[in-house]
Amino acid sequence: MRCLAVCQSELVVRMLDEILLPSFEVEYLVESRPIVRRLHDAGINAHAADPRRTDTYLKADLTPGTCVIVEDTGRKSLKKVIDAVRDAGGTLIYVLGVGISDFRKREETLKSEFPELYYLALSELFGGPLLTEFSRSLTRLRVQQYQRFLADADRVLILLHNDPDPDALASGLALRNILRRTKQTAIIAAMQGVTRPENIRMLNLLDIHVDIVTPAQVAEYHRVAMVDVQPHYFGGTVDRVDLVIDHHPEQSGYSAVFKDIRPDYGSTSTILTEHLRAVDANISERTATAMLYAIKSDTLFFNRQANRVDIEAFSYLYPLADAAMIRKMEGAEITMERLEYVVKAKQSGRMSEQVFCAYVGHSPREDFIPYVADFYLQLENVKWTIVAGIVNDTLIMSVRNLGYTRNAGEFVRKYFSDIGSAGGHRAMAKAVVPIAAFRGKFGNLSPEAFTDRILGLALEFINEHHPSDKKLVRA
Ligand SMILES: [Mn+2]
């Protein structure tokens, strides 16, 4: 493809020449003769010409298929240049803003007169990669500091939250990799082990071992790191921590020698991908697979709190990971045991105004309840699901909705925060209430009466009209 670049500064010519050759056949038109001479000496195809004259472009054999790049340094004569290019038959016109402080405004002004031109700002083209490089070198500094600090320890404990999820497990592997340690010298551990079937499958498929530790054992380690969790989670049982890496909101009231808390990130694995990249670490297929799966599951495949950095980490890890293995791990979600609870909910559940509510009775494990709530939300015509069950004398209730109706977290807080713990986000929430406290407020209900009562509360909540949305309803 032929390209004609109308430039004023030598730097811009040299930069374009480096970028465009050899894919393009480029010719430069420059007003200043001394600059043209220097460019000539450097072997660049430049000519001195007046860019405001149409015959300049006719001489240069401009055709409608020639790509014309015009450097814009803010001069008023730019419009004359564009007019001349168009008069000579030019149609593909790119204006490259260099040192234009408000390039959006400049673009708008030009486009009002020449709607078909393309405006590119050098600062915008160049800024993203430059900032990425700068922040990577800051991250490198941080990582090297904690690598050095932890280097002399015999054994490092990498502590995860209870019932570790894919993000916690993957972060454990990633940190071990950054610390250049083995499973004998960096122990991945939790105070309560993995219970969810898909997470157990992940442990088996990727051969990850999670030690179970007591607070007393934690204290015996020379160095302690935490990933995907912060010390307050352990309720004061862990009083010394050297390194904390997490994406949950920052908690106060603890001190750590090093910490990297980024609440705007969708997963801890995203933070650790940046750490690994910053120090050019080799990422094994196993670690990449775990991390990719973690980002996918913590962001619900980019449905929940994910941003550019998560997508960036995902695309970096993707070619390093084993996609078939991830499909196997995800397949583990459906188990016979879980299907039993799906059937129970089908038999006892009730549906009204697209709200599905079910009580599944006593359950040996908590994960059956959110699983059933997620399951029924997939049905057409279901917009809310509320599934409750009893685990060890405690009522557990999972609430899900499609995300654009009223807030699920508000619902559980409104009715259950006075008798237990209740909270969550717009689309997913949970209440945990001791049975005695529940009976104290609502009475001793039969399973059918319980379902009716909760369904009634949900409909009342969903249909509560705020003054602001009344108009919407009428419209
Ligand atoms: Mn996480």
C-alpha cells in the first residue's frame, strides 16, 4: 500500500518510517528544506514541498487508495492542507495529533468540516503501553523486595481462607512460583479444607496439596504469607503476617511487612499474573491452568466485577494453560448428590411472579444450597431464586437474581440481619440464621408454610414501589 505522510517534525518522520516500513511504500512531504536534507542523508524518501498546494499532491501521484497521514501540531493551516489533499483526489486521510493538549476538541472541530477523516493522537497511541511499562517496573520493585525478604526462610507458609476456592488455590501456586520454592519449602495451607466437589476435582487434576493448620502451627512458621484473604478473617488467631496479596476491600487493624491489595481487581490471580510478568517468571502449564480457571470463576466469566486488567491477565495466561483441563474441572459442578437437592427443590418449591422459592431441608454440606439457587436461575421465566436449607442447626438461605431488578443483598439485610448475618451484592446474597432465632421471629413453620412465608416476603420486597420507579411502571 502506498502512503504519503505530510510532516513537520523530523522525529515524527523517523518514527513513522520505523513503523510503516516495509509493509508500506512511504513518501514524506516536508516544508523545511534543512529537515529534508537530513532525512535524505539518512536514506529516507522525503521531499520538500508546500503542503497547502493541490499540485504538490498531483505531482506525488496521489490516488483515492493512497493513505495520507497529516501531522497536526495545532497550526491553523491544517484545514488548507486537508482541502488540498481532497482537491487532488485523496480520500483516506489520517490526522496525527502531536502535542495537542485537547485533542478531542481538535478532532471534533476538524470532523465538523471533514466528517470522513480519522483523527489519531500520538499521546493516546503511545500512552497506554508506556503506562503499562511504568507500572510493571513499579510492580517489579515490590516483588523483588518481598522475594528478598522471604528468601532466607526455611519454610514459608502460604495461608488461604477456609474452604479454599480456585482463586485461593491458584494464588497459592503462583506465589510459590514467584518465591522459587517447592511444596516442601512453601506450604500451601488452610485452617479448614476444600469441600466443594469442583474444587476437590481441581486439587486432584492439578495435583495441589492443601495442608490443614491450626493457629498454633501457623505461629511456628518462619514466614507467613496470605493470598486472597486478609488477617482479620481469622478473627485475631493469626497475629503476625509478612505478606498479604488480596483483591477484597482493604481491612484495617493489622500490620504486614508487605502488602498488595487491589480491590478493583476481579481476582487475586490477576494481581499475581502481574507479579509473575513483572519479574519475567516462567509460568508452568499447571499454574497457568489454575490461574486461568480462577479468573474465570472469580469473575463468573467476566459477569461480575471484571475489568481491563482481568481480561489482560486472561489473554496472557490463555496460551500457557490447558483448556481441556479447565473444561474437566468445570464439568465437576454436576454431581449425583447435587442433583438430589435439585430434585428436592423441584418437589417442594413454589413459583410466583417469576420468583422461585424452595426449602430443601437438612443438608450435610452448605454448597448444595447456593448450587440449587444458581441452577434454577438458569430457567426461562425465572428472575429470582431463593433456596434455603438447614446445616447444623443453622438456616442457610441463598438468593440470586438476574442482576437488573432490586438488590438481593438489601432483601436479606431487610428481613434477616436482626436475627443472623445477612449480606451480599445486587445479584447474589446469603443469610445465615440460627434456627432458634428464626423461630423466635417467624414462629415454628412447617416446610410448606416456610416456603410460602419467604416467597411472600420476596414478592413484597420486589413489588415495593419507590417514588422514583412509579413513573417507570406507568410508562
Ligand atoms: Mn478471589
